[in-house]
Amino acid sequence: MNIEFGMMQGRLTPRYQGRYQCHPNGHWQSEFFVAKSLGLSLIEFIVDSWYLEDNPLLSHDGLAELQKISDESGVRVKTLCADVFMDMQFIGNSAAHALKLLNQLITISLKLGIRDIVIPCVDRSSLQNFTSKTDEFVRLLKPVCQYASSLGIRLNLETDLPPKPFNSLLNMLGRDNIWVNYDIGNSASLGFCPDEEFTLYGDRISNVHIKDRTLNGGSVILGTGDANFQSVIAQLKSINFSGPLIFQAARAESFIDDLTGVRKQINWFTQQWY
């Protein structure tokens, strides 16, 4: 299997304005070279609500600079985490703006060769908060899923729905046109069974976030929480998963400690994988 490892953006620089995860506005470029030094080949770019207008993905000059940095470092952007849709949701008053931005991100992805766009439906955008509006969500998103799929771009849903309801949602959206972002730690925190998840929608998993969490708790160092990495890795290999695997592991407060921890966690996971 041709597996590529990458890092979620914002985790190889000091915390931007104290946030645990966000696009590091103004100094995102350095992460590409840090990633290279760690043996990583990918950065998963973030589009979030903070300083959205300054995100390099959304301007001609920014795209040109991103391409230049990527070429110089050899680290590519093949996946995009659209955290902005945790605030600009596909249900209610923001739906029209969300659809417009998603279509813009699809166009940008075509230019950059990005294959996967992750749409988070967790925390404040959890679909469990809008159970009565699932039909509206499907009605609005289904045509965009079909459009993206026709262009070779995979829209990946990340949800906190239990496996069976999530599987039903995938069927409603059309399984040929929608994909799954599998977050190892989030599933562990929710108490989901990897065997059940992979049985129901393993064939739809296109992007994986490497994280560990305790049951009903927060992120912890890889291998110290309740994630069953042995089972998940076996399942990924059984479906011939070919990447990308994106590190989104626990962070330290100090940036120096953070980088040390990142290196240790990368080494730990790759040892489990190989």
C-alpha cells in the first residue's frame, strides 16, 4: 500500500492566538519545512472562520505562494479540513453562504490537486443538534456531492453520529458520491466499535485523522487513551487503504515540548503501522 503521512495544519508552529487548532495566519509557510524534517510528505490545510479572507487558498497570490512553498519543500497539500463549516453550517440561515464557499473550495481543489475536502459535523455543527433537519441537510448537500465526485474530488463527512445512523445518512446522500473522514480518537471517545464502523462504511473511508482520546474525554498522547489502534490498523489494511493518514494528535503547551511530542508520536504510530 502506498501510504502517505501528513500533519494537520497549525500543529508545527506555536499555537496561533492560543488556539489548539487553526490556520496559522501569517506564518503557515514554515510548517512545510518542519514537516519535511519530520519525514512527512503532506500538510492538511485548514480553512476556518478566523481571518477567513486572509487564507492563502482564497486568493490568487496566496495560491501562487502555496504552490511555490510546496515545490520548494516537497510537501504537498492533498487534503483540506474545512473547519469553517462548524460555524457556517449547511442548515439554517448560513446554508447559502456555506454552499457558495464549498463550491469555491471545490474549484480551488481542482487547481491544487487536492483530492479530499473534510466537512466537520461535530461539536457545534453536530448533526445530532439538527435531527429534525436531516432532510434539509441532505437536500442541500447531495447535488454538491455529485458535482464534486464528477470532478474527482471527495467530500468527506466527519460526524459524531453512531455507526448505523451515519451509514443511513451516507445512503441518503448517495454512497457513490460521499466519503468518510475517519477520526480514530473521536470514535474512541464516543465508544464506537471499529469493527462495526468498518463493516458499515469502511469502503467509504478516504481520509484518516490519527488521534487518541479517552472514553468521553479529550485528546491524549497516542497509545495512552482508549483508541484501539491495533484493530483500526488491521481494518485499514484489510480494505487496502492507501492514505492519507493525517496526524492530529495531542499537543503540549510549550512549542518545544510540542515538537518533541510530535516526533515521538509519529515514531510510535509508524511502528504500529509497519
